[in-house]
Amino acid sequence: MKCPFCSYEDTQVVDSRVSEDGGAIRRRRRCVNCERRFTTYERADLMMPAVVKRSGSRMEFDVNRLRASMDLALRKRSVPTPEVDAAVARITEGLLISGEREVTTEHVGELVMEQLKKLDQVAYVRFASVYKSFNDIREFVEAIDAMQDGDTPT
């Protein structure tokens, strides 16, 4: 590893420790040339799949956008933050372990609806109304009936 102070290319690892959450390794290093010390972190670099929009354009998966859409559906609903965090983590983990390089916005929307259905029925219907582009009250009623029957509305 190159020294950040003098750019010398030889450093020694003085100490290594696993981080508290187990997600990284912290290494204390010393430069052989200038004797200064610095810390590096080693983490797994995981690639989330790209998201293919309805227009065909592609964008990076953004967990903040996912969370914002769920927060909007859950606005003024009494769902504890840790439960929402866990739902976001389940969606993100599911996409990550799928091994897919690309996913459609429709697929992500279905995953969100599945999690919202478990968290809060009103939030589920709110999200579905936008996601499925409901045009009239009949479509709302169909979504509610399907939810009560345990089906996913089409």
C-alpha cells in the first residue's frame, strides 16, 4: 500500500482488527520510509444490480430512493423505523443475492409492495395506487379485495 504522506510504496501492517459489526477489517499501517502511521479499512465491494426503467434507461440502484418511496407510502402511519429499516434491508439483500446484473423497476416495485403488505395495509394500497397507476375507485376496491384474499392485485 502506498503511503498517503510521502507516496512511498512500502508500508507495514502494525495491527489488524475486525470492526464491531464484522463488516470490515481495520489495519494500522506504518510507512517504512517516513515512519508515519495511518489506518486503512478493508470491506467487501458488493455490486447491486442496475435498475432498468420503463423507458429502457438504466440507473444505479439507490437505497435512498427505495427508502424514500417506502417512507412516502408510510407517511403518517405508525410503523416503527426499525421495521422499515428491516424491510429495506430485506429488499436490498434479496436484490444483492439474486446475482442479477439488471432488474426492472417493476420487479423492485413488486418487492416493495410485498414488504409494505407485511408492514401496513394502508401503505400498501397507497404505494400500489401509484405503482399500478389506478385510474378509478374500482381499481382501489379490487386491490383491497385482492389483499384481503391474500392475492396480489394485477
